[in-house]
Amino acid sequence: MSSRLRTYLVVPAFIAACSVAAGIWGGGSVSAASPADDPVSQSMKSFTAVYDVVEQNFADKVEADKAIYKGAIPGMLRTLDPHSNFFDPKDYAQMREDQRGQYYGVGMQVGSRNNHTMVMWPFENSPAYRAGLRPGDIIAQVNDKKTDGLTTTEIAELLKGPRGTKVQVTVNREGNTKPFSYDIIRDAIPRFTVPEGIWLKPGIAYIKVTSFGENTSKELEERLKQLGESTIKGLVLDLRGNPGGLLNEGVDVAGHFLKKGDSVVSHRGRAQPNKVYNSRADGNRNQYPVVIIVNRSSASAAEIVTGALQDHDRAWVLGETSFGKGLVQTVFPLSENTGLALTTAHYYTPSGRLIQRDYSNISFLDYYYHNNLEQKNMSDVKMTDSGRTVYGGGGITPDEKYEAPKLNPFQITVLRNSALFNFAPAYFGTKTDVRMPKGWAPDESVVNQFHDFLVKSKIEFTEADFAANHQWVKEQLKRELYITAFSFEQSERVVIEQDPEVSQAVEALPKAVSLLENAKKLLVQRVTQQERLAK
């Protein structure tokens, strides 16, 4: 579990992600005008009349785009369900960029800290990474435009541009009196949804899928090929925090582990024909055990993959009950580069259970915060291929629950004050070479420097608190300092190595083996029974 302060933003980020990557499939078109006297036309006349009164009499000038794009249309959609969503031109362009998994720019994550826009981290091997930008650098100017008063989004847009063009980024760095200016050549920046595959131990592989974009299934194949799939004895597939994305990509990822023709998911809707999606590839050759990790933020296509592999007894599921987002959004392109993601159907797992969680009679925020992890429809009872009982109406319930260790008051204080993030620039300061030897870990000298930094930053704690959290401090320092010394991607490897839930997933692999063995026995029994009936 990554415990950087960055994770404190998970809920608002997840809401945005579900709005953009919400199990989207296909496209559509808007059609047909209604007779002038039907209820819809009458309602439109009422709306126009109300808008005219507002536009003429409101105390301040009414911005039409804001009133319609941000008010009227989203308000109407919110009465339908939590996931139907309207995209203004900017949001629509961002959605397409996210799906394609690539953009042109300098390649770094920026964020707001202490009323400044800072470099959170440059992506490994990106133009920003090669130029030498570091976490904690304050972006003071982009080309000839000062960043004072600009939002993080506006600064991020300034950094993007056509491939091969130059952008000058001026930053202020802690410990240095003069700013640094970098001339950076923009390039294609890939957004991998399957960052990498790693070995947790000999024969045991780990792969994380962050979302489902246009290249996710291809990326999965590449990562498994790089590892050498034939040598895998067990796989931990991490879908925690995955908000979903494109339906077909979810189907193909699930299909990698299923037999050709196995059902993956179906959808049913009033205006959409019922449709079953089956595995298109023969994943029967990949018979190593799989443990899937999910949490309350695993949604949509992530739940499709998890539900399919659970129903077919192909994977053991560990973690928290998933989000329960089983609504199909069809994207309808509209005029002026806008779009509408409208719920047109519901998703069902191969056993026939409904993925969607009940959202009636609760607030929008209560729905998205998802505090009730025990929600399920006791009348929606189904069976997996081997006869295990599963329930619908509340996301995917794991086969084995995992409750993450709760942070203690000292840890919460450190994270809320961004102490680890702020310490890294102070630690590296004026050093021109921030590289560290492979396998580096903070020693007592670094721990003591962090202690003094907390005191200097006037962060309240007791010496007993610090002593009791000594090991936690060392682990967090290693994660944070690795971002500057190596890369964010290398830091994520440290996070995985330290993650107790990943360790529990490895320990659960024998349970996944049992599922596979039971499935083989059932197959033999069925074939034998069919042969007897044929005689």
C-alpha cells in the first residue's frame, strides 16, 4: 500500500476517472425530433423560459457555456444515474487522449503544493527526466509566460505541444538562489496502463493494470512476453484503484486467461440488444494460478475481468469488495467537439450476477465514497463453474478479504503535512548528481535528517512516536527518495516489494492452484458423463 500523501486525493481522482473511463463501449448518434406538443418539447419550452429569466435578471453576467455545460446538462444526467456524463470540448479531448494512451509533451506529473505548481515526478526516460527536472521543483515560467495565477491544468497545457517543438521550463529549486532553465524538446509521451511486469520471487510474477485504454491487452501480452510467460508458476494481477475503461480491452485481458469461447460478460438494456462477449483467444495454455487483488476503487472493466475469472474459477480474488460499477456508457459524439456518455445497459458476469451496486436513496458522495463494503443483493445468488456461491448487486466480493493496516496518528500527521515529499528536495538540495547505488536504502543518518526536518518544519510529534515508527519512516523514505535518485517507476517497485497485501496474494496462490485442479476434475467428470450418455 503506497502511503504517500498523493493517495489522499484518491476519491476525487476516482470520481473523475469513473466519469471519463466508465466501462465505455462503442459510439452512437443523436437522432429524431419530437412532435411539438409532446412532453419533451413542452419541458424544453419551460427550460428556455427559465433560462431567459435567469439570463436577464441574475445579479451577475451569466456565462452560457457554464450554465449549460456545467449546470443544466449535468444536472439532468445526475437525475438518471451516477455515471452518465457530459463532456465539454476540453473534457472530451482529454477523454480521447486518455483512451489513446499517448500525448505530446515533456512527460512529467505536476501538482499543487504550498500555493505553487510543482513537479511531482518526471516519467522515466521522458524529455523532462533526461533534462534533469526533479520532484519538488517549482515551475516558475513556461517559455515567456510566468505561472503566477495559473492553475495546474493551465500549466500542464502549456507544457504540451507538437512533437519536436521546444519548450523552455524555468524552475526554482530548494537550496538554490538562482532559477534553473531547461530547454526541452517535446516528444510522444506514452501512458502505459500496464506499467511493467516484475518477478516477486523465482517463478512468481506481478503485473498491475491501472486502467483499460486502447492498448491495454497488447501491453499485457508484451509484459508477459518480456517476463517469459512459459516460466511463470504463479501470477499476482493487481487491479486496485483501476477505474475501468474500454469494454473490449477488458474482454481481451480476461480472455488471455480463459478458454476460447468462454463467456466474459454480457450486457442488457432497454434500447440495446442483449449481447454476450466471449473470449476471442485461447488462454487455456496459460494454466498457471492467478490471484487478483481488488479494492473498493476497482471498477467497471476491472470488475468485468475479476468477475469473469472468479465465475470460471480461474483466479482467486483477494482484497476489498470492488466498487460495483456495472453500467454501460455509450459515447455519443455531439456538435462543437462535445460528447455524451449515456448509460444504455447493465453488465452481468458469466454466472449472470449484476455488477452494479444500488445507488437509490443515497447521496452522490456516499455512493462514490463506498463505505458499505458488505452491500449485495441476497436474492441475486449465482454459482461459479465449480459450484461456489457468489452474489450480485454489490460489485465483486473477494474470495478472501484483506483489511489494510490503519495508519496511526504519527503517520497521518506526516502524510497530511507532505513531510516526505517536502523532505526530498531539502535532502538533495544543491547536489548536481542525485544518483544512488543500486539497492540503496536509507541509513540512520538519513533517518536522523528526516527527524530534524520534522522539527524544523514545526510538525508536532513525540520522540516516542518517532521511535515507534522507525521502520515505517525508513520504508517511506526509501520510496520517496527513490523517485529523485532513480525514477517514480523504480519507486513503485519498492512500494510493491513492501506491500503486505502483495505478500498475502503470493501466500494465497495455493488456493488458486486448488481452483484450477477442481476445474480440471469437473471437466473430466463432465466428459465422462457425456460419454456414458452417448452409449
